[in-house]
Amino acid sequence: MELNKKAAYLQGLVDGLGVDESTKEGKIIKAMAALLGEMADAIAAMDEDLTQAYDQINDLSEELEDLEADLYEDDEDDEEPEEEEEDTEEDDNDDDIASEPFYEVACPNCGETVYVSEDDLDAGEANCAHCGVTFEVALEGDEDEAKDAPVQYEVTCPACGQTTVFEEDDLLDGAPKCPGCGKPLDFEVTEE
């Protein structure tokens, strides 16, 4: 039973029972029956408005889905050739990287393996991805560059065990310190 019908039924019971409005109880019962009727009408009106709102929301949702489908179809049609071109470019880059030779070099600061490319060799320096130090690199067979390059020594700190590469001039100019622990490195440079 709908609320309106239930409220009307209660109103009919109150009237049928002959509730006397002159008494306090009668006034309350009649006022409550009238209030229930008004509330039932208000709820029915809100329910109808809510149903209309749901219908409008559903219609808008369907229209939005259609618009999104149209919009994304247009975007997908536009992007498909670009994606193919990007894939081709990425494949070319991968081929270039795969065909480019790399050399393994130990970082003079942290000792980790660094992969050096031909471009790094041409530039004469490489960057260690592990500790961030930039250091000089050259091929072992490149004698001209080896003649121009300063003599370097690999020194292991007796206190912390870190191995560091120093140029000969730095060692001869003063007492070098370990970059790891900061303690002075005491040793003699001897020619082999």
C-alpha cells in the first residue's frame, strides 16, 4: 500500500471512530492524522521528482558514454599511425644500441663496473651510475692518448679499504686523503 493510501486509511479510521476534537486526546489524534496525510503527499511528490532526476541522469549518462566513444574512436584513429612510427623509431634506436659496442671499465672511485660506449671514449670521460663520479677513459691500445694522459695510481686506503685512483701530480704535490674516510694516505711513489 502506498503512503497516500495508508494516510487516507488512518484518516478514515479516525473519522469513523468518532474521535471528539473537543478533548485534548481527540485534538492530538486529528492533528497527527492530518500531519500524516500532508507528509505522505510531500514524500510522494519528492519520490516523483527523484524518479524524474534518475531518468534524466540515466539519459545524460548514456549520452556521455556515446560522446566518449566517439571522442576516443577519433583519438585512436589519429594515434594509430603515430604509434606505428614510434615503434619503428624505438626499434631503430634499439638496433643502434645493440650494434654499438660497449666496454666494461671499473670505476676508479667505487670499483663498480661501468659500461662505456664509443661516444664516451671519444669524449674521453665516462660517468659512474653507482657513485656519480666522472672519470677519464681511453682504450688500452690508444698509445697517443696514453702518452698525453697523466700517470695514475690506484691506492687502497688501509683504514677503510676503499680503492681510489690518483694522478701522479696529486700524489707528489701533497699528502692525499682517502675520499671515503678522510684519513691521510701515507705511501711512496715508486717507478716500475
